[in-house]
Amino acid sequence: MSEFYDALETRDPDQRESAALEALRIQLSHAQNNTQAYAGLLKDVDAESIRTAQDFAQIPLTRKAELIELQGRQRPFGGYNANNLAQHNQVFASPGPIYEPGYARSDFWRLARALYAAGLRPGELVHNSFSYHLTPAGRMLESGANALGCAVIPGGVGQTELQLQTIVDLQPQAYVGTPSFLKILLDKADELKLDIRSISKALVSGEALPAVLRNGFGERGIRVQQCYATADLGLIGYESSALEGLIIDEGIYLEIVRPGSGELLADGEVGEVVVTSLNFEYPLIR
């Protein structure tokens, strides 16, 4: 089986940039014509004039605070969604509060790519310890695993001993969840003398993964990689087995800007992460 999830991952950088700018023009036009929020916010933008990264950087930023404010005036999504509520099958609540849509569409949050990079393959069983309560983390990873052809144990959070017994009985090959909870499971398994060595790979997120913790997992035979995702945007970046930093997901356009402004920074400079989603259902721009 291929080392890569699909051909998008091996594109020439110039080809990728050209395709991304074309996708941005399409997304801008779509958002202007199909969402209430961007019909107003982008009314003076000519989508076809966006030919360079600098062109796109002239579009105003959308801050989380603005999203919360607009959602307060127009429930549930502030007019940023491109479909009516009847076309959503879930509504999630994240701290803020910020409300996000969920769709039954396969891999809506695009986590399959990160899971594949972490070594998961069709036919495997995944123990999912992300929360299924209000926030979408559990569903995000489950949707991605299902898209890969993996079955999922929806463990959620807490009930450590019950989760351990389930792992012992069902022998999943992979774990998804926070790194700290994986350590809790391993330590408790040692205490109870339970064998959970079926888990040989993990994709973790939601908190820091210090080198000492990753190395500890490796010593126990568990390959651990991490990803960066948010409830509203889905996957943003993920690690490959090379462990040379995060790889930007193919379903977004990412910029690094000077804090407090939309000004693009040169490669290697530290700044704010600005993300544009390329999905048509919830087209969050900058």
C-alpha cells in the first residue's frame, strides 16, 4: 500500500500553490453567493482578481470574537454556513460559546489523511478516547477512521477501567485521543496487570506531546504522531513518520501573518495562524 494518502501529497510546490489560488477564487465566489455573512463581508471583493498570495491577504480577517458576536445575532452559525439547518445532521458547542455544524458526509473534517499518515490502514480497529459530548472531537476522528475503512470503539472520556477492559477484549490496533489519557491507560493497565499491547500506533491531539512522553510511548512499542485540528476548520496540520514538523492539510489554505494584522510574514517568521477552509458547506475565510 502506498506511503501517501493520495496524489495531492506529492505535488510540485508551484503546482500546489497554483491549484490553491484557483480553489480560493472558487471558494470566495461560492461564499459570496451562498452565505449571508460573506455576501455582506465580501461584497466589494472580486474573486477573479485573486492571483497571488498577496492579493488574497488583502481580504479582511474573521476573528473568533466576530464569529461569536454574529452567532449571537443569528443562530446557530452567524450566517457563515452555506446550507440551511435542515441539511446539517449535527450542531456542536465549543467553548466561547461557538457553534459548529456537522455533516454525515464522509470525512467532513478531513482527519483520514492524518490517520493514514499515522499508520492506520483499512480493516483496523481504533479506540477513540476523544469526547463525544457537545464538542465534535470524537466525531471528527471517528468520521476520518470510518472513511479509511476502520471500525471505531467510541470510548469517549473517563471510565478508565471500563475502557481498558474493552481494549483487552477487542484488541484494537490503534488509539486516538489525548497523549495524557493514553499514558493514564497504560499506567492503569500496568497497575491492573492488563495486556493492551495490541495498540501499536496512535494519533494524538488536543494538548502538547513532549518528547519525553513520545519516547516513552515508543519504548512500549507504540508509534505516536500528532495532528492540529479545530472544531470549526477540521484538520490543519499533521505529522508524518519523518517527524519533521507539521504538514499542512490539502483541504485548507494557511497563512502566517503579523499578530494583530493580516500582513503576510516571510517563511520562518513567527506569527498568527490564519486558515481558510475549502469545504463548501462551511466556508470560513481567513
